[in-house]
Amino acid sequence: GGKGGAVNPMDRLSNEVERIPTEVQDAPARSESTYKSFLRTFFPGVMHNPSLVWISVALVALVSLWFVLYFGFVYSADREDDLATMGRDLDPGSPGQQARLRRLRDTGAKLFSRLRASDPAATDIVMVFHHPKHFYDDGPEVLEGKKLDRYFIVQHSGAWLGNTPFETLLMEREKPTTTKTDARIAVLTDMCTFLPELGFEVTPFCSIDGDEIFLRVSLRKEATIRYHLKRVRWWCQLNPRLIERMGIEQPADEAASSPPYLPYSAKVCERLKEAGFADITVQDVYRDLGEPGQPSIAGSVDRIRLIMDQITEHFDIDAAVENGLLVAYYPVHEQRKLEVFREVWGRMALVLDMSFYQPLQALRGYFGSRITFFMAWTGLYCKALCGLMIPAILIAVLMWSDWYVNGGGVVLAASQVAFGVLIIFWAAVTFRLYQQQQGFLLADWDWNKRRSVARDRPEFQGEFVPSDLNAQTMMRRAPPTKLALSRTASRLLVASMCLLSLGIFYVWSTVFQVSVTAQDLNITAYVVLGILIKVLDMIYTPILLQLNEFENYRTEAEFNNALIWKTFAIQGITYYFPFLYLVVIQRHTAAGCPSVMGLGNATADCVMSLQIELVATLLTLTIFRLVEVAWQVWHIQHDLEEEIARVRLEDETLHRHPIEEESKFYSFQEKDFLEMQLQLVISLGFVLLFGAVAPVTVIFSFVLFVVQLRATAWLMTHVARRPLPRASKGIGPWRELVFGLMVVGIFVSGFAVAIHGEVLAEAPLLARLSFVLLWCSAGFVALGVVTYAMPDEDAETNLLLRRRAYVEAEFGARQDEGEFKISLNTPTPQQRGFGGKKGLAQCLSMVTDLKRAEYYEAVLSQDWDAIPKMPVAKRE
């Protein structure tokens, strides 16, 4: 030591260095001591089991490796530009694409050549009216003026006269003896008068059996299309060839090279010509969505939405159908495009195609974005469940083998823990994959840049007040107090329905619990449960629709979102409560869990009986879905055959025109898509909530997803009318519901493993609570890690946005250059094409100077015999 007893720093450093080997040798012992102390403190009564740890780690590592291989090399996102890519050889280094191409190479290219060949007598919308000469039982019914009021959409107070095109119906409204037949004739007359004035081509024809009049509405003249695009400020996609002419080179075979969308402008050609683009036309600027020889910048979805936008601006067409003024209305299938979809997307034989490819861009161009997002979500989860199914089968075999041989033991407990961990990671990864897919589609369709004002629902009840955006215009608003009271009352009733469901299933569990002996598992109880669930579905669905109407939502989005939350709240209790009861409560009742094969192991009995009962219920629900599809097909075909049998044709070889036949097809409504997605989310919830202790749920959920995916595609392309192409920015509240199920699933799976896991079978309450806390903490950390590693915008989406920003900047610069040159030579904006009031007047005259609807005079004079039947073709 130094002076005064001071320690030499060098000696202290030497001592520390000499202690390092000893510290290293003692580290394992100290770690083991700390671990045992942790177990004694937080997990009293739980013995350390190395076999359990190693088996769990091995299973997690093995399945994680499988996930890396599957999601990294087998899974592929559906981001092709259109159906043309389905018949084109792509990079051999893309296994997922090659798997699809092997199936489609022979048919895709051949069929795509017909994809854009349209019916020469193309029709966009068909409206079906009651034939005035045909007697209907409700025809003589007298309608009061107030009943006719509901069919008008009033934009502001005092808008009855002069602001609606339905003058004939308005005159009928003033008569005290107006019958339903009079109102039907008035609507038909007004449609034949009003729609041609907007440039739409209108042609009536009589049905083959003389009981209906079909009004064919088309939007085909390019000048008319451009006027309506300009009127609503429609977003059109730039032509890829224009980008090439601008000297911008982007790989054409990459989805990230999709050109941007910009609001339609009639001035753009003049600006580009001044900037040096000689002989450029509108079709050169915007993407051509027309048929060969008939170029157009508006596709069929655009035309349908433009027509419906004009009709629904003044008339509640849904209310007219609901109350019998109109038989039906629907967009018309394009037969050659439909043939392509049937071949490459709508065949039931594709149920064996494990690629689950969805032509999303083509679907959006035919069915609209709402259905496209639904099919994108369903297809992606089919792929993800396919990757999870192999590990689920492996874990299920291990669990059942250990249960059968040993009555439940370490392997059963390790399998539960391992698969519970894997379910959490799988759910998080799949959720993020869909977020990235949805983010790409929203970016590809430029939804995030579009700003639109939601139109009021026709059923919305409100008073006229000055608009928040412009005080000079009036808007409808419901009294806040009345709105709050109606929604509070409705939600209390929904809560009462939830409590009623809980009571019904508690009675069910009590009755069948009494009838079950200790040696018998009553599978019949769970078949009855599946039937009971479907019966409650049928009872609750119309009630919820009426309650949602009672709450008086202003927009369609608000209405649909509220209906989804209500329906899921009730159906979630209906589907999940019986199994939550089995997982959480039944083991602690006097009867306990039903004994499986008399093994006498209470823990194994609860786990295995849960698996068997889930299988019975999910199998029942899957069979119900198959029966529903079969019933819909049989019902449609039976109605068609029955009606044909009633019609006496002089020539038996004649048959209906496809447009008329389509009126007898099934009509997909919003409630149908809600029910379909609800079934899938409920099925997915079984995996997220009970997958840790019942991996067999993955298999049945996968089967249900595949059946729903292929059955929906088959129905929509074979026996269903073409649905209205509604716009959507994703799957709506379903995203939050799936995320909520993921979070609740962490708690439920942790609770199930803590209660029914072999390792904690005899552990005290503190140990089980500690396990649940540790499990949930690890689960939420895993969700956070996956969310951080997989942002909403993946690399391809970022590349798409950057390329589009570059193209838009260059395009804007060329337009600014042309605008500057125009300003030097053209002092008055009224002299430029469609610009200014003079140009707009020229455009209006171009649009309105069209022939009237065919047979307009016959409709006006009510000479119904002059309206011919639809030309029919002979059977080959």
C-alpha cells in the first residue's frame, strides 16, 4: 500500500483482473440462482422443467424457420397491373408468380385478347319498370303526396319546383288519387326525358313475357363523357406513352411504375402542344380505357358511377325499388370481360389453387374498390392461413399423440406454449402484410390525394341549416338532442340483445352440462350450438338494420360502420361466449370438463374437449355456408326455369337476352358483403383466441376462407348481377376489429395456457397471474417489434410514390411552359376550348343536342305496344 494506508491503483486493477476468470466460472451458477429465486418469488410451486423449455424452444425455432421460408419465398403480393400479366412470362426468379403463370399461361393471353372487346350494343345501367299493361295486385293502390316525397332528394329548402327533373312525378304528387301505376309511369316518363338531356343514350324494350319494361342507359359519346368528367372533377390516370414522350424511363413491368392520377382538364392538350408535343390528343394524355377502335378515357366503372351520380342527385332509387315504384336497377355485365373473369378467377376448380391469386387491378376496374379490398383481404388471409396450416397440423398431432399415449404431459404443455407464441407473431405479420397491401393499393389509385364531400343518405332525416363550408348554401342536419337520444336508446337495446344472447347460451351450457356424464363428451350439444348460432343470426340481422336506420346516420360510410360494430358486438358474443365459458369457467364447475375417453386428466380433458367442440361448431358453420351457396344457385336457376316454362314461345329455340336474364340473378347488397366478411372475421377470431390450445381451428378457418373466396367469385361471375362499383378507402372498421381480436387473443391464450397448461396444472393463483402478465407483456412487445419492422408503406409503395412525384413535377413543368406561351398569344380565356363561360356553354350544347330516348313518343303517349322486345338470339 502507499503512504497512510492508501491502496495502490495498480494493485486494485491487478486484483480485478485476477477475479475475472472466477466471475466467469461462477456466472452460470449465479444465473441459475437468480432464475430459481425469480421462480420462487413469482411462480411459487412451479418446478423448473428443462424438457418443457427445450421442446418449446425447438418448436418455436422450427416453425419460425418455416415462416421465414414461406413468407420470404412462397408468399407474393397481388400487385400486377392488370389481367394482361396473367398470360405473360415473368422473371423466373419469382416463384409465386411462376406458380400462377403455369396455371394461366394457356388461357390468360388468349382470353385477354377478348377482354376489351365489348358488346356492340353496350349498356351501362339497366332500370327495370313494371309494364303498365300488365296487371299487378298493388297497381291500384292510392299513394298520398307525402309518400311520393320520400323519393326526391332535396338539396335545400324550397327545392321542389325548378330544381328537380322529375316534373311528371311532381304533378302526380299533387293529385289526391294517384295510384302506384300512375307513379310508375311518371318515373318511367321522367327517366326517358331527363337522362337524354344529360347526354345519356336511353332505349326502352319490353321483356320477353310482357310484364316488365327495361330501360337501357349508356354513356358512350366521348364529348359527353368529357363534359361529365370535367363537371365532377374526375381523376384520370396519365397515359404511360405520354411519360415516355416526356423522356422519363421507368420499367414498364414493375407495379411501382404505374402512372399518377390527375384531375381531368380539357386545357391540358393545348398546354402540351405549346410546350412542344405536336398532334397530341386527350387519348394521348390520359390512359385509354376503351375498346379496340373505340378509345375512351372512361372505363365501365367510371361510366356507371357518372350515370348513377346524376340519378341519385335527385331521386332515391333504392327507396323506389323498396316501395315498388321500380322493379330493380343494376349495372350490366360485359359478357366478354365476364368470360375472362369466369375462366381465370371465378371457377370453383380454383379451390385447389394454393396461390389464391386475385387480379386486384382488373377487379377494381370492373367491380369497384370496395369489393376489391374485400377480395384482397380474403385472398391474403387465405395465403397466410395456408402457411400456418402445416405448423398447426404438426402441433395438433403432437398434442393429440401426447394426450392419447400419456393422458397429457410435457409435450402437450410445450405445444400449447410454442403455438401460442407463434400465433401472436403470425397474426402480427399477417396484419402488417395486409396493411402494406392496402397502403400500396391506396397509393396506386391515388385515394389519399382525393378530396370528396360525402353526400347525405336519402333516408337521413334532418332540418335545413346554413352549410359549415358555405353559408349561402343549405344542408340538412339532425337536431343534436334528438340524435343523441335515438342513438343512446338504440345502443341500450343492442346491449340488451347481447345480455339476452348470454342468457340463452348460459341456459344451453347448463342443460347440456347436466345431460353429460363424466365419461361422455356430447358432440351433439355443439352441433345444436352451431344451429342455434345461425338461428340467432337470422333473427338479429333485420333488427340491427332497423336500429341502424333509427339512429339516423347522415352518410353511407357512417351507416355501414355503425352497422358493422353493432353486428360484431352481438355476433361476437353469440359465437365466442360458449367457448370462453369452456376455457375460463367450466373446469371450476361441479361437473367440470367432459372426460375424453375416460383418461381422468382434468387439464387434458378441458383442452381436448375444447378442440373437439370447436371442430363440431366450425364444421357446422362451414356446412351452413356451403348450403347457403347451393341454395342461392338452385333458387336462381329454379326461378329462371319456372318463368321460362310460363312463357309460350312460338320458336322454342329462342331465349332471353343476357341483359334480361341478368335481372333474375341474385342481387348482392351491402348486407351480403357485411355477412360474408363477418363470417370470415369470426372464423379468424377462433384462431386468434383459441389457437394456442386448439390448433385444429386453423384448419377449419382456412377451409372457410377458401370456400368463401371461391364461392364469392363464382357467384359474382355466374349467378349474380353486377354490383354497383362503390368506392372505399380500405376495409373500414374490420381493420380495428381484427386488431382488437389480436389484442384480446393475447389475453385469452395466456389465460388458457395458465389454466389448462400442464406446467401450471397445480400452481397457486400468484404463479398463474405472473404467467399471464409475462405472456401479455411479451405479446405486446412482439406486436410493437413487428409493427416497427413492417411499416404501412413498404419499399415498393415508397418507390411508387417517389416515381409519381417525379412524373407529376415534370408534367406540371411542361404544362406551366405551355400556359405561359398561351398567355402571350391568347389574351382572353373564353377563346380556349372548354375554358370560361362561353366554352362551358359550347360543351353543354354539344351534350344536350342529342336525340331523345328511342320510342320516347311511345312512352309519352303511353303507347306501350310500340315498345319492342329485346332482340333475342337462337340457341346453338
